[in-house]
Amino acid sequence: MNRQLPSAPRDRRGGAIARRMSKLRLLERFGDGSHAPCWYCGGTLAYATLERDRVIPGGPYADANLRPAGARCNRERSNKRS
């Protein structure tokens, strides 16, 4: 008997591969492909330190709505909206 497991709700951020590709595109769009400046403080971000920040809070994770941000700047900005 074939039973299907209930599917998990789709994450708005996309799957792991889509998130990785999005970070790589941000590095290319805003930097030199391996480093990019934080949109808020100008600090240098690498793939491991870059976070995707949405321009329109709660909006889509589309490339046009994303900016590179460091974790600290992203959290500070998030806390100001709360």
C-alpha cells in the first residue's frame, strides 16, 4: 500500500539551492562576485557573512527586492520595524 506523507508548507524563502543561488547573485550584482558591501554600513561581506535583506519588509524574496546586509545590520533594521 502506497501512502503519501502530507507535504510540508512551502517556505517563502525558497529551497536551500534557491537561497544559495540568490546569495551568489547578490554578490555578483552588488560586488565582485566573491565580496559585496553591506547595504547599510558598507562593511565587506563574503558568501558566509551575507544575509538577504528584503527592501519591502514581508515582500517577496525576488532579486529586485533583495539587498546584501550583514547579520548585525539586518537584525538592527528588523528590530526597528517591530
